[in-house]
Amino acid sequence: MRRHRKEPLGSARVARLVRERIEQGGERVWRLEDFQDLPFSATARALSRLAHRKVIERLSKGVYYRARPTAFGASRPNPATISKLASDRKDVFPSGISAANLLGFTTQTARRGEVATSAGSLPRKLLGLDTVIHTRRPEAWSALSAEDAALLDFLRSGGKASELPPEQTVQRTLALLSQTSRFHRLLRVAATEPPRARAVIGALGEQLGIKPAALKTLRASLNPLSRFDFGVFAALPNATDWQARKKR
């Protein structure tokens, strides 16, 4: 909760206090939240002016970095700190190998970061210039936890990032879906997913013993003439019942 000072501070004094703290703080990332004892608007203006004067670098809205000189030029933000800030956003989720790693399907670590987002654009400086960003995820993803969204991303891709054999991948997926009503959380956003993802979710739900009435709308949303590439989920015994392409 923002703490209010008993006496208002003038913009000039706020600017001086902000600069003094930044200069005394050395190399680090600064956020607006770090100045909660100062007036919000005046602090935002002060940070913006310092970025314009190149005292600090703007990484994204409300996030700045104070560099230090090195033999190779100005220092860069700590990747772990930046990753933590990015993961705190409610519209950024693990994707690809990062999602599979989080869920225990692989021990690999991607050479480049990979995220999915429901936002139209993301700050490259905050996420890393070489990060792979998958946009156009449905707005419904914003209501999901990072792990739920990672699992949905994994289902979308047909589980291709898994290092486990298909049967073990299926069993682990079912175990994850059975945790604390997770399947029903994903079912609530399934209508916004591509047809293949809806079909895979339906097949997995049926294997979990979900009542047919709960899956009826999901099945009805699929074109009965379509066939989908289930990836590793073609190993599901009921995959063809949910319109998976037959294995060659």
C-alpha cells in the first residue's frame, strides 16, 4: 500500500531525492514501486527526465536501469533480475522448452528465452533482445497462473518439447491436469483455443473421467470433418475419437 507523506513535496525536491537515491544505489534496476514514499506523478516525471539525460536506461514502463562503467562499456542488467521482472507480468508466460522444463517434461534449458503473451507487444529490453515471443494468445490467458498457461502452451504444441516417451508424456500430463481442479480451469478458457488444442483437451478430459456433459460443448465446437495432428498425444487410446489423425 502506498504511504502518503504528511506534507506535500515540490517537484524539484522530488527530482533531487530520486536522483540522489539512484546515484547512491549504484548499479541496479529501479521501479516506480521503489519510491513509494514520494509522490507518484512527480517521481514518474523525474525518472523519465533522468532516462532522457541517459543517467538511467528505460527498460519498460516504470522500470529503469542504472549502469556502471566497465572496461567493455556500460554494464548490462542481471539476466536473472530481468527474468524475474518479466515473470511478474500477468501477461507473460513460459513457452516452448521453457514451458516443458517448468512442467518437468525436459531438463533442457533453451539457449534463447521463449515466452507467450496475451499482450500486443512486450518490452524487448525487459525480456531480452533475443527472446522468442509468441503473441496473439487469447486474453483469457491473463487469468491463468504461469504453470497453467505453460501446460496449455504444451498442449497447443502437441507436447513436442517433451524428452519423455509418448506414454510417459501422456501420463505426466494427466497427472498435472488432475491437480487441484486444473483441468476445469483450462476447460473454462478452452473455447478461445485453436481446434487442435480443444480436441487434445477433450481427449485428455475423457481419460480423466470428466463427465461427458462437461465436454459436450468442447466436442460440438469441432468441425466433424477435420482431423488434427495430436503430436505425442496421438498415444492417447481415445485420440481418434477426438479427431486425431491416424498414425502412418
